[in-house]
Amino acid sequence: MSQSDPNRTYVESTIIMTTVRVVVPFVFTFGLFVMFHGAESAGGGFQGGVIVASAVLLVAFAFGIEPTRAWLEGPLAQVAIATGGGVFALIGLGALASSGAFLDYAAYGFGKDGVKYGIELVELGIGAVVSGVLVSLFFSLSQGDFRSVASGDGNGEADTEAAGGDHA
């Protein structure tokens, strides 16, 4: 693609790339901090997962979506979603097996520290699910995987009969 191509969507910028290289580790670390401190202060798994996913999106915007997709290629997002959901379910069901309620951290019998670590593990699992889903959705939307279901020709205009009948 030449520089004068009007359809060019990615412009390489040394300033943006350098800024993202410096900022992304801090954003990622802050996302993990928010996940782990959800039990003691504002934040939690959802908020931390969104922050972690935003770090990946920053990399994609700075270095290009396709190179970032190739870098993260494979089942990474699916593994994050499955592992996060598994951690959440195991901790919740483990409490049920220990004669407690679902996610009753005290049922494990580890005392106050056990409750704190149980909450942090659940928040980390939720964060993994949220960040995996957001990154997957971003890459799917950028690739054009989602098309209009109501449209037969794929141009996004809904069929008149599917949208409510004849408007003549």
C-alpha cells in the first residue's frame, strides 16, 4: 500500500509506538492491581479485566490489528476465558463440597486469610474471562466476523418483511 492510498487504515507512528511500549506494562499492572484489590477497595475482576483488555487494544492500535492478532494467535483468549470460568466454578463448587454455600469462602476453614485469597482468586478468574471476551470480540469485530442476520445480501440493510412487514 502506498502512502497516498485513501483506504489506508494503519499509519505507523514512532511516537505512538514508543508511548504504547512505555505505557502498556503500567496499564497491564494496574489492571492486575485492580483485580486483586477488589476485595478491599474499589475495583474487582470486571474492572481489572477491562483495563487488561485495554492494554491489548492499545498494542493493536499502535502496531496494527493484524500483527497483534498474529502475535496473540492461537487459543490464548479461549484459554483465558475457560481458565477464568473454571477457577470461579471450582472455588464456588468447592465451598459447596465443604458443606457451605456457593462461594462461601469461610467453608474452606482457612480463616480470615483464606476468605481474602478466595475472593482474590475469584476476582482473578472473572478478570480473565472479561479480558478474554473483550479481546476476542475486538478481533472478531475488526475482522468482520459479525454480519447482519436480518439481511440476505450482507449489506446491513434489514429486509422489509423481516423488519416488520410491507411499508408500501
